Amino acid sequence: MSDPVLVLEGIKKTYNQGKPNAVQVLDGISLSVARGEVVALVAPSGAGKSTLLHIAGLLDTPDAGKVRICGSEMVGLSDRKRTAVRRQDVGFIYQFHHLLPEFTALENVMLPQLANGIARAEAQTRACDLLVRVGVGPRADHRPAALSGGEQQRVAFCRALANEPRLLLADEPTGNLDPGTSEQVFGTLMELVRSTGMSALIATHNMELAARMDRVLRLDKGGLSAG
């Protein structure tokens, strides 16, 4: 069996460390995500799921523990090397799309590729292909303000997948949408993930959506449990 794409071992994180009001958010968290596996992360508000995702995606550092992505240890890497790993191997999706308002949908999907050294023509072709796959192709030349909420989030999915990452991290990717649109957009996301064979760790409050993933992990009171 191939090595997991993501491994967290003994992750600890405390905010306001050493102060009377210190809060231990993560207390020895360990998990792994296999190649091609889609794992749901469910947690009550304030339980630390965003912190866990940020540590997994190298946007934050743990107080203790190990982070391995594609078999390589990440803790202790320089900022430059961490940025390179995020750019090449990790895709992020947030509850709010965070698209750049001054650029079109097509340009938003091209930008991470251009930053990764992809030629403009190749970046444009891949961006077009992705937008067509999620049903936003006809809206490629529209700026985010001219798109619906569901369309904006689909563009955000394409941007996250533009560099063909091996690991996708999503924090409530449909949490800002109405139930009907959420169902449609989540279906689009799952189709993209399954068709590419990437691994994904997806945080959600929606247990119906969580049940459609391969495995469910619950984060609460600093600990992690199955189901």
C-alpha cells in the first residue's frame, strides 16, 4: 500500500500559551489520509477544525507534533520550502470564496498556475477546462460580483485544483450557501475530487454531506474520534 498523502502525529496547539487564559485547542491529534481518500472532519464551532486544517496545510505551525505531506516531514522547513509545498501539493477551499474581485473567473483560476511557473497558454487551457467541468464555462469572463454564490464557489474549487494538488483541504466549503445550492456544489466538488484521485480532508457541519465521504472524524475538546 502506498504511503498516506497526509499524516499528523501528536499535534498540539495552545493559544495564549503560558498565560492564565491559555486555551489548548488541539491535544495530541493524530490522523492520516490515504491516497484517493476523502475524509470528513466534523466539529462544533470553536473546537479547532480551522486550526487543524491550517496546520495540515502549512499555514500554521503546531506547538508539538509532526506533519508529513506525501511522505516528507514539514515541521522545521523554511518558509520558502513550505510555500513551495503549499503551491505544488496542497489546494485550499474556504467557506467564503475569496476570489480576487478585479479579475475574471478565468483569471482567478489562472493566477495560481502562473505563480507556479506554468506558461500562460497552458494555464488558460487548464482553467477553461476546469470551469467547463463545473458548469461555469459560459461565465469565464465574468468577475466574481457578476456570479451567483454557487458559481463563485465553483470557481474557488477550480482555483484550488488548478495546480493539480495531491491534497485538498476544505473548511466548510458549502457553509455559506443555501441548502439546495449547497447540495449541487458539494456534488460538483466530490465529482472533481473522485475524478482526479486526490486525497481530501473536508470540514463540514452537514452530517448528510459527511456521510457521503469515505470516513468521518470528530474533533471535540482537543481530541479526535472516529464517526
